[in-house]
Amino acid sequence: MNEDLKKLNSLHKKISFMLSIIVFLIYFSFIYLVAFDIGFLSNNFLFNLNNGLLCSLIVITLCLLITGIYVWWNNSFYEIELKKIKKIE
């Protein structure tokens, strides 16, 4: 296997693992709140919406944002570098 391809593969694994850990932490932080601090989630926040609804919308938005960041990085950097390496071989 080409050395450049190994480096690119290593970078891809690091980026995807880091973003997966971030999503994992966000999701399980919300689950922790649901399990152990239900009082916080049941308080009203704005326009009679409770904090649980607000937190769930934040979790969904952050996970979509992180997925978008991964797709953008993959399309704008990884795929381009991969095509360059394949043309060289």
C-alpha cells in the first residue's frame, strides 16, 4: 500500500473517530440528563416549552451539524486527495 494512502487513511480514521466520540458524548449527556435530572428537563423555558424539548432539539441540531461537517470534509478534502493518490498509482 502506498505511504500517502496510509497517511490519508489514518487521517480519515482520526477525523471520523473524533466526530463519532463527540456525537456519542452529546447523545449520552442528554440520556444522563433524562435519567438523573428529570427536574431540570421538566422546567419551562420559553413560551411554555420545557427544557427537555429544547435539549432534544439541541442534540438533533448538533448531531446534524457534526454529520454535515464530516460530509463537507470528506467531499472537499478526502475524496480529492484519494483521487490524486489513485491517479499517481
